[in-house]
Amino acid sequence: MPPSLTLPRADGTLARYTLTGQAPITGAPGPIESRIGMAAVHVVADPLARIDPTLDVALDWDATLAFRRHVWSLGLAVAEAMDTSQRGMGFPWSSAKELIKRSVAEARTMAGAVIASGAGTDDLQPGPRVTIADVEAAYEESCGFIESVGGRIILMASRALAACAKGPDDYVKVYGRILGQVEAPVIIHWLGDMFDPALAGYWGSHDLDRATETLLAIVSDYAANIDGVKISLLDQKREIAVRRRFPASVRMYTGDDFDYPTTLGGDAQGYSDALLGIFDVIAPAASAALHALDRDDRAEFSRVLGPTLALSRHVFGAPTRFYKTGVVFAAYLNGHQSHFRMVGGMESARSIPHLAEQFVLMDKAALLRDPDHAAERMRRVLAVAGVA
């Protein structure tokens, strides 16, 4: 019989829930041909390190790298040291450098493993004395490090640039300088302010249409140095419209965790590839769905991926920037780490009823790889919150 347990609901009441009993999705091995599917992956904190977890960082390197091997084994690529790893929310560039170095080295041990890593301006705190030249120098240091260890670059949005730029021309200047120096084509990441409020007005305007035109101008001028653009605005129509205006050589990597099946599935005029935080949570389903597209089995693609959408919308619900808690919670439920602790103590960023609903949605999407074990772990989290 499927396990059952008492869960708190949003209205403050308790209700008994019995798991569905359906077989978990296992994903498929081997390369994916029809799309690039990148999972922006989380890091596993070391819960026993003698540090102040709100001020310092210590990782469980074995568990962190094991999760990357899990993602690669399913045919997915890894987007390393992105916002999913809590860049800008407790995980600094000084720690990210070691993570990138180790992960790039780990990728070399697995045939076909693909990895790209986030380059940003983390150590440059926005302030009145920060200049455009400072931003350029910070980007150059970050990009140079990634290239020095043999990595590919994802050019992350910069809080410092958003704070000091006077308008679109400053973005054109900074991105032009960096793109003119890179050794290989990069992925540009436009992260919306729903993910990071400090990035409001990126590309020099709070008007998204004007901001889009600035991005498109940069892409047009430096297309040879751009592999693709990841847009994380949770705006399907804008993503598709922008995609259709890209040069043929430039990919659109969907960052729309609210409606990725549509943009991945595509239409007569094209499709998006993926660079998604939710792929960390739904890696087996993402693998199975994208392998189905390889066979042109769109019915199976929809059958597998469709049930994950309610889960993703819940995990990325407002305040969206706290989605990382749900990502790590999923890893805990599925046995990818032995504890539910996070860098910076961010395991407390979501309520217990929120996590309980995530548990239910993971079960309904067949994403609990051992339902009995997951139920027991859910009970442990509930017990800490006083739910018997």
C-alpha cells in the first residue's frame, strides 16, 4: 500500500494524504539530440562544518559533485554556479571559483558531459563609488578564471552594473568589451527582477520593450561570440518574439519555469532550448521528455512533462527568488543529500505548508524516486515543525 501521512494545508488545518502509488519516472540514459537541456544545479551544504552558516560557506563536495553526475547520466547538461546555487544569496564568487574548478574537472571524467559556468560581478558590491570600469574588471576576472580551468561561460546579469549604469549605452559598452575578449561563444543571461529585485531596469530601462531592443542590438553586433541567450522573465510571449528575431546562429535558452513545455516544444517557426532551475528538481522527467522529442513522440513529451508544470509554478511562486529552497528540498526528499540544510540557512525561506504542497505535487508528477523513503523524510521535516 502507498504510504500516507498528515500534512499541513495553507489554511492552517491538517489533512491526511495518501501517495498515488504510481511508478516514479526514471529518465533515460544517453545523449539528447533534439534540444539542449541544461539544469541550473544547486549546491549541498556541509551541515556539520564548524562555521556560522549565515556568514560562512562550507560544502559537502562529495554530494555536490554526485548530483552533477546524476544530471549528466540523464543526458542533461549542467549550468554551474548560477543563481540556483545561491549566487547572490549566500554563495560568493570566492566559493564559486572552487565549485567551478571541481565541476569542470568532474565533467572530464564522464563521456559526453556538458557544463557551462556563471561569470558575474559577485564581489563588486553596488555603491556610489562603483564605476563601469569596475564592472568590466570584475567580469574580466570572472570570465578569465572560468576559461583558465577549461570552462565555458554563462555571462550572468550584474547587480553592480544595474546600479551604476546611466542608460543602455553603458550596457552596450560593458557587454561589448567582454564579448570581444571571450575565447568561445558564451550564453548571456537576462535574469528578471522577480528572481532578483536588484536587477530591475536591466539593459538600461524599466520598459521591457526598450530593454529588449538593447539586448537585441548587442546580440546582433556580437552574434559570433554568443552561443545563446537565457531569458528568465516568466513571459512566454516575449521569449518567443525575441527568439524569432535572433540571428540563426544564436539559441534561445528558455528560463521560463512557468511554461517551459510550450517553448521547448516549439512551433513552425522554431523552438527554445532550456537552461532551467526546475530541471534540477525534475531531471528524470526532463530527460524522458527530451528523449521523447528525439523520437518525435510529442504525445509522450507532453505526458511526461505536463504534470511537472504545476510543481514548477509552485516552487517558483512569489517571492520567486526563494525557489532555491524548493530545489534543495526536492534533493533531500529524493536522497541526493542526507539533510535539509542550505547555504545561508535558506532552508527557512519557505513555509512548512508550502513544502508540504511541494511534496504532494512531486508525488503527483511521479518525481519521488522512492516514495516510502520520501514520505519518511517529509515526516522528519514535519516533526521539527511540531506536526506529529
